[in-house]
Amino acid sequence: MTPRAALALVLAIAVSTPAPAAVRFVALGDAGTGGADQYQNAKGIARVCAVKGCDFALYLGDNFYNNGLGSQFDPQTDSKFERPYAALSFPFYAVLGNHDYGDPPIDIWKPHYQIAYTERSAKWKMPNYFYKFSKEHVDFFALDTQGMMLGISHKRQSDWLRDAMTASGAEWKIVLGHHPYISNGEHGNAGNYEGCSKHCPDEVSGRKVQQLVEGSVCGQAHVYFSGHDHNLQWLQPRCGTEFIVSGAGAKTEPFRNRESNPVFWASDNQVGFLWVEIDGKRFTGEYYDKHGELLFSRSVTK
């Protein structure tokens, strides 16, 4: 094949291959209270999605306060999920939080009820403790950070995430988990949660979360979403990855370590959510309050 013919073939393929559609979604965590602010936040999401479009939600853990589900038929699935989000027709891809294991006592079987609930709900999506799903040119990797911290699945998740990230050829790689890697909220940074590092067990300090992020997320995933701290934070990138906290889905808590990590923007007094659009090589995130009023916007281009 001549160079001219080869060039013509490349151009023909480029023209015939359509660009991937934009991916739009909301991200929120710590929302499963069944209270007035959860319902109002859902109304704010509905307002924003009606204008800007939403394909799905990332639901970032602590899905059913305070003690998780008692069975897949637990009435909390109605009062704290189906009814608050009844006006939203898109799926919610959920991860497990610490309260989804119980508060305390810890019950390692409780998360199974949320997985089983996937079979009953048209909206709820949690096919396993940790899992991957894809939308257009974006791969999403959903973690069970509480299972990691309890030592139940740290190695299995670490091995799975490493292999899945390596195998992914997606334009964008997004990781979501309940616990943050860095945060100016009450819990703080992984490895030093609650201000407790060297002399605390892993289930308190978050060392296993720190190890997994530094081993398989930093510089490999483009964005890591988390909740756990009940506030909104877009932190400045660390180790080649954007870290975003959206844990004000139904309540707020004040910052305890406001100056620990530099941020682009943060708020600790507004229930709200993050709306995201990934269009080609451009990632745009917009924080909104529970009434659907814009708080902050930022875009990142690869």
C-alpha cells in the first residue's frame, strides 16, 4: 500500500468512526436518611437533570442510615431510596459505606442485602461488593472501601483493581468508593483517619484505603469520587489524580482540617450534589445545592 493510500484509509476510518457521546451523571453520598433534606436534594437533582441531562447517578455509600438493611425486603429500601428518588428515572450505581455494614455492631452479611436488592429494583445497581461498568468512553470502578478497612477483601480488591485498570483502554478511568483518600472533613486523610495513624488499627486509620489508592489509583485513574465526610470538596490533584468529595447528600458536618489539603472549592454547610459531563477529552464538574442552584464549576481537559 502506498503512503497516500494508507493516509486515505486512516482518514476514512476516522471519518466513519463517530465520536463517543457525552456521559452525564450526578454523584452524591451519605444520602440515605429518609429525611427532608434527602427529599429536597432529590428535587434539586431533578431540576438540574431536566435542563442539563443525566444518564445515571453514582451513589457513594452510607445508603441506609444508621445500620444498613436487615434484608433485601427491608422497608428502608422504599423510604430511603425509592420514594426520595421516585421522580428520577435513571439508574443509581451504588457502593457500600461504613453504615451499610452496621453502626455497630458490624455485620459482614448486611451488604449482601443491598446486592440482592439489585434484583428487585429497576433503579438500584449494585451487582457485587466491588465491580466495573462502562459508559461510552468511560470505565467506572466501584470499590467497597469498608470491606477493605475491615480486612475482608483488601487483597482481592487490590488485585482486581490493578488488573482491571491495566486491561482498560477507556479514554477516562473513574474510581468511586465511600472513603476519601484526602479530605479536609472530620475524618481526614486515609492512613490518618480521625487523626489516628501509627497507633490505630487499620479499620480506624484507613491504611488499607491509602495503600490501594497509592498503588492502583494514583496516576492511573483520572478521578476518584468519595463521600464519608458530609461536605463538598474539590481538592487540588494529588499524585496525578483528581480527588472529589461529594458526601452532603442529606446532611452536613463542619470541616475539621480545613487547611490540611489545598482545594479549588469546598463547602461544609450546604446539602447538595455534583453534576458531571465527560465530553471527549473534557471533564466538567458542577456542584449544586439542594435547590438546584449552582455553587461551583470546574473543567479539566486531558
